[in-house]
Amino acid sequence: MQIVTKKQWLFRGMRAGIPISLGYFAVAISLGIAARNAGFSAFQATLTSFLINASAGEYVGFTLIAAGASYLEVFIMEAVANARYLLMSCALSQKLEPRTPMWKRLLLGYCITDEVFGASIAVEGHVDPIFTYGAMMIAVPGWSLGTLTGVLLGNIMPPFLLSALSVSLYGMFISVFIPEAKKNKIVASLILISFVASFAFMKIPLFDFISEGIKIIVLTVLISLATAIIFPVKEGGERDA
């Protein structure tokens, strides 16, 4: 069914945000434990997760704070860990209607997470920013409440249960791109290539000096650039085979 109203866009985004929120809640429990170990109160940890929707960024921040790092060290590491969101923002901006006002584009900056980006970019044709806002309306409370739960209850939960909860986010993220991969052989091939390349970057000692955030950025740029050159997308949205 074609979406024609803002209300329909909002409800569709909220539905997409439900599985994301459940995955966030499970993973954020362990994040709350890290926050508590860094000396954060329940309120401080929850507010941090509400304002910073980035698992890697928050883990890095809590770890550095616990280690007594300087403001400059935290700033640099946060910039590296979260730099990939710049690439996601650029990609998502191409999915918006050209007449989308600047304030809506800026507000999307708060809404960009790996999973919400995946759900938004998978929408056929142009995506209304309200779709992404709707997804975040559901996803952010799950992330924040999961952090709060981790601070309050994390120390009494057995480690095996925390490990099981952490796996759920990976399953949820896989569910974002699998439908598109089933429809498009090129996308499926790129996913496989990205898995292999990521594994190689992680295991080959030559790349040990590169941080995880930089590795993600380099792989994203190289694979995206190669795909754009080999399989360019026409103005109408069709890809040259």
C-alpha cells in the first residue's frame, strides 16, 4: 500500500522501531553495568543513553572515564568510534525528498543509529523523515531503559544471561538487511564481501594498528565506492547490471 500521509509514515516507522527497541533493551543492560562500574548513577547513565544513541561510543566513553582519561582523549576516541555516522547521514540524505527542510535533516542526525539507518535506507523510493522519527520514538526508550536496568540489576544477573541478551542485537540487525539481500543478488554479494573483509581486517596482524571505528569507515568507503563504479544506479533508481 502506498504511503500518502504523515500519520502513515509515522506508524510505519514506529512498527519498524519495535524489534529495534527490544534488541536495544537487551544489549543496553550490559552497557548499564559498564556505566555503573565507571561511577555513573542510574540517572546519569540513563540520560547519557538518551542523548547518545551509540553503543560503541558509550562503551568507549564509560571505559575511558573509568580509567581516568582526559577530556581530550575521550573526545578523540568518541570522534573515531562514531565517525561512521557521518557516512550514514550522507547516504540517508540521498533518500530524502529534495525539498526536505534543513531543520528536519538536522534532526535526523539524532536519529541515526546502525539499525534505524538500515530500516530507513531499506524503504523503497524516497523516505519521509517522519518514518525515521517514528522508529526512534520506540527505539530510544528501549535503549535508555535497558541502560537503567543494567545499572540497577546488572550486578545480580548471571554472566551467561548477559551474553545471551547481547546476541539478540546481532540477530535483530541481520533481520534488517536480509529481506533486501533476498531480493537483490548484488546486495547479497556485497554483504558477503563485507563479512569476509571485516573478518580479514580483524585477523590479519598488519591491520592491528587501525582502530575498529577506522576499519569500519575504510571498508564502508571502499566497498561503496567500488559498487558505485561497477554497478551505478540510474536517476530513476534502477541499478545497471
